[in-house]
Amino acid sequence: MFSSLKRSNETPKASRPDSRGNLLALGVSVVAALTFFSACKSGYPVAAREGPGGEAREPRKVKTARAVAMPMENTITVTGSLAAFDQATVSAKVPGRISLITVDLGSVVRKGQLIAQLEQQDYQLRLRQVEAGLAQARTRLGLPPDGSDDRVNIEDTGTVRQARALLEEAELKRDRGRALFDNGVISRAELDAVESAYKVALSRHQDALEEIRNRQALVVQRRSELEIARQQLTDTSVHAPFDGAIQEKRASLGEYLAAGTPLVTIVRTDPLRLRAEVPERAAHKVRSGLEVRVTVEGDSNTYSGRIVRLSPSIAAQNRILVVEAEVRNNGRLRPGSFARADIVAEDKAPAIAVPSAAIVSFAGIDKVISVQDGKAVEKPITLGRRAGEWTEVLSGITVGELVVVDPGNLQSGQPVTVVE
């Protein structure tokens, strides 16, 4: 009985499972699964790669364009900073206390606009004093107190006319005395007295001429003092020297300022100066008048300008050429901003270009997919300038080659059919 039970529990050797066979079957299943997932990842169904019986997969329909030769801009990309076109620290020309200030930080000002006003009373009194001195000097010269014409005929002045009359009288007495002395009527002593009187009269006439000239000079001096007093009164009003904006306010209402004390700092923000550094290898392409396109961080707009100034030499320390361009400002650019600029060295430089949609970039490698003998062929390329929907190709393809537009996941060697 026990032997029959033992035989009934034993499994025939031929029907036992083979562990090595199970492992082999499991491996085949894993490989098949990986192959399936790989096909799904690449975007091509497994059935599309190879038909039944090992036949080739179906050709993919693609649109193509030809690489063409076209003129494109040759630009030099540089970096720099924006600076105010003009910057001035406005100061008071005369001392005084501020009675009015009309601007503050960020205020927009126009040329000639009143910025600050100093107290004027002291300068008005000084002006009246000088006007009185001028009127007095004109009166002594024989002119009306008021008037702007200070010219006078010296011989017509009262002082000179009086001295000339005395001189003429002394001259007649001298001549009469000489005649009387020759006839023996008067003595030598009387003749000497007459001669001396004539010399005194001649000296008085000369003094009168010099006095009038001195009075003329005094009128000129008083006239200059009057102009200075008027200018000082005018200088109590401080005006903007040019259109701009207030960068810094440095004085306040009621503050007493000495001559030359800064009031405000004004900057002109339109246009702006772009100071850029051009490498030595590209310096020979840069000249005055070239167009410049400027962009700044945080602003999607592109601003245009022109190169107007170039440094006469290349810096020996870093081998760069400093250039300046004037950039129009719509109010959004600020001095001191970092800027990136493209200098248009040539408007129509020849280039090989392909549609930008035909370029595939991955892991830092740029390529296009060409069509040769009905199959896709990947070609690495080197990109250059970009102009709208076209991009320059420096190397990798030639003019006339067909490239696939919007290739997507098209792979090299895959059959393709070109459609219109």
C-alpha cells in the first residue's frame, strides 16, 4: 500500500517543468517589451518599421525647401552701457537765500525753465545805487542823467571851454607884452610875468582836457558796474541749461547758498549715448554712420541708433575699440542700463540660407535633414545670422540642396516622399 502511494505521488520525469526554459522565455519577453517601448518612444509604431516578411516601412510624406543664396545683414554683436547725452550740475552764480525751488527728483524740465529763485532785495538795492552813480557821472560830463549814449565832444564841455578862454586871454597878453617890450615900453620883469601867466593858462587847459577824459572813463566804469548789477539780479533766477530730467536735488527752500553751490543735477535722456566695446578683430568693419540696434534687459523693444564717435586708438590692455552711438529714447530707456547692440556692418552681404523651420537643435548641435535618393539624411551645420524666417548656414550644405521643413522626429535613413 505504501509503495503504491509513493508511486502515485511521483511526477513523471518528462512532465517536470524546466527552470532554464522558463528563464529563457522570460528574457525573450523582456526584450520584446523593451523593443516595443523603444518604438513607442521614437514615435514610430513597430509595425511601421518593417512590414510582414521583412519588407521596408512606408515612406513618410515631407515638405522640403531649397538652400538659397540671398543677401543678409552682416552684424557685429557688442555689449555696452547707456549714458546720458549731457549731464550738468547747476549751481548758483551769486550768493543768496533760496526763496523758491520748483523741481524735485525725476522732474522733467525744458531749456530755460525756472529751477530756483534767490532773494532779490539786496541786488535790487545795489542796482539802484549803481544807477545813481552813473547818473552823477554823466551829469559831471555834461550829459543828461538818463540815456544810453555816453559820447561827448571834449572841446564842448564847460570845463574845457573855460580853460581855453583863459588860455586865449593869456596868449593875447603874452603877444602884447612882447610887442611892448620890443618898443621899450615895459621892462623884462613885466614880460616875464606875462610869459608865466600864459604857461599857467596852458597847463590849466591841459588839466581840463585830462579831467574830462577822466570823467569819461568814470562814466564807462559806472556803466560796467550797472551791467554787473543787472546781471547779478538776473542770476538770482536759476534756469535749466537744456531739456532733461532732475537726477539729484541738492538744496532746499530757505537754504543760504554761497556762489557756486550746487542746486540740482540735470541729465539729458534723449538721445542717449551708447558706449560699446568692439573687439579688435572686428574693429576694421566699424565706421561712423553705421546703424545700431539696441536691446536692454526686461524690454522687448529694439531701439535704433547710429555710430557717431570712435576712439582714435585700440586699448592695449584688452584690445578693444570704444565706440559711441546715439540712440533715440522713447522714455523707457534709462542711463546706466546694460545694453546689447548689433552693429550693421553690411546691409547686403551674400549668404547661404535655409528656412528657420528646417533647423533641428539638440544638445548644442544644429542640423538639417536633407533628402537624397528618397531617404532622409542628417547633416550637421554651423549657423550664422538670422533674418526673419531665414537663417544663414556657414557650413554643412550647399546652395540648391533640399532640406525638410518641420522634420519633427524624422530620422536619418527613413524613406520619405516629397509633397508640394
